[in-house]
Amino acid sequence: MPQGPTDNVDVHHEESDVDIRAIFAFGAALLAVGVVVHVLILLLFNFFDARATPQAQAAYPLAVGQEDRRPEPRLQEHPREDLAALRDREEESLRSYGWVDRNAGVVRIPIERAMELTLERGLPARPARQETTR
């Protein structure tokens, strides 16, 4: 190849900067260690699973044997029944007439009647704004 005026015969690229074989060896060793660690963890989990007792597999392992250790004073003895009673009271309130504030003259009406009145009268709306052009 003919050398031009810009070629310098003393300038060459380095051939020994990076040891590719060492990099691939390190990567292979890292992959092998990762596989070994995963296999060991799998064996450990299988060992623990085989030793587990049915009692230890409860939904809340820290609560086994302590089913009714609620702190005193127990403010709500029967929460499900209390919730059902609350819902019954709310349902009765939605379906009956009654005073909300007697002094202010505010009453409560059944929800079905309120929906009928809303359909008859419509919802309150703001008057439409007339756009002014400049």
C-alpha cells in the first residue's frame, strides 16, 4: 500500500490493552456462581417446606394460639352485628320522613321521593353566560 503524506509509520494501534479471554472467563465464573447459588436456595426452600408443620402454615403465623387476645376494654364485642344494625338504621333513614333540624325547618324525605322530585323539577343550573365579542 502506498504511503501518503499523512501516514506515519511510527503510529500503530495497541494490541494488548484488553484481555478478552479473562473477561469471558470472569463472566462464565460469575454465571456459574449464580446458578450454584440459585440451586442452593431452591434446595434450602424445599428443605424448609418439608419440615413445616400444618399449624405453622396458618394464615397469620404470629397469631397461632392467640385467636381471642383482643386488648381490654373491648369497645366492640360483636362488630359484624354492629355493622348490620348500622346499615339497617341507615336504610331506615333513607326510606322515611323525619326532621334533620326542627328549628331551621330542615326535613329528610325518602330517597325515592327525592329522585321523583328531581326528575320533575330538574337539577338547579346556572344561567347561561352570554359571550361578548370584542
